[in-house]
Amino acid sequence: MTLIAEDLLLLLLDDESGKPSADSTKLPRVLAGALVVELALGGSLRITGPGEQTKKDHVVVAGDPPADPLLRRVFDLVATASRPMKPQKVIEKSQKNLAKELAARLVAQGFVTEKQDKVWGLFPTTTWPARDTSREKVLRDALRSALVDGTTPTPHSAALISLISAVDLTHKVIVDADKKLLKTRAKQIAEGEWAGAAVRKAVSDVNAAVTAAIMVPVIVSTTSS
């Protein structure tokens, strides 16, 4: 089984150019958010609610550590922190080099190839064009079924839809459908009954954290100008 974050990156990479459709601000944050969501789905982490000993809206350990090394790294970050962190902080501390690590895993699985190049012959760049699109087709078909045909998505598909919606790229993944319809349906799924309350809380908070993280550079840039 591939991770939600691996499938998310696979869907956000252009098959021909190998470039991600999400920019360098959004991509690492939404990928890190995908790891947090997967840990919540697996019961390893959860987001606190009101009336708990730990202040609400903080990430805490809820179960056993996962076997996957990338998931384990985020789990250990939360487990060993001196004080509970909000989802945005966990995302910020988990995003470094994450896209490249996930891309390397996709390369190892044979889904993409790694291409090294230089922009204007000066600046090194790496892209990941498609090699085997079978997994990507399965994912897109499942997302199309939920978003366009109105079928009930699996928790894995619903998590992907929620995360893609968080960076407003649903129309890039399903390119030949009405953009407004996709956006509305994605929001309905993100807020729907596809998982338990704790997982939906994690998705909601991760999406808010991704949005907040994206807005900070914009606000700073606007203020400085």
C-alpha cells in the first residue's frame, strides 16, 4: 500500500513535464499534512478537543507508532516534543525535503522517473515525469467517481480529496469536469461522514494549517511591499 502522501504527490505531478502543480509553498506543507492525516486515520495520532487535559487543537499520541519510517518520523516528533504542538507546527517541522523523499519512493516503485536539468543552463532542477501510470489511473478513477458521479469515497480517497481541496487543485487532478462542481463536492466530502470524528477533526485542522502556512508568506510579502 502506498501512503496518502505518496499518492497525493503522484496526482499532483504532471505526467509529461514531471513538475508538481502545487507551488513550492503549498506542496511540502500539504504533503506533511497528508502524513498527519494518515497517522490520525491509523489511530497513532489525534487532535485534542475541548475539555481535555491537553489544550484543544493540539496533536497528541493516541496509539502505537507506525512501521513506515516517514510516518514514524512525524510520530516521534510529536511523541518527544517538550510540549504539545498544533497541526501547523507539526507540518512546519515535517516538511523539509519531504517532496524529494516521497518522489524517491515513487521512483523506487517505478511510477515516475527522476530527471535532472538546469534552468537557463545555470540553476539545477529536478522533475519526475510519469513512467507507469497504472496507479495514478486507479486513483483518478476513484476520485472522479466520488467527485463527479457522487459515489461514496473510501477513507483513503476522501483524505486525498480533502487535501487536494486544501490547496485548491481539484480541477488540476480532474481536468475535464466543471470546476465549481468539483470544488463544491470536494468540500462536502471533506466535511462529510467518511471517517470518525477524530479523523475529520485532524483533516479539518490540517487543512486550516496548510491554508495558514500558505497565507503567511503572502501577508509578509504584502506588508513588506
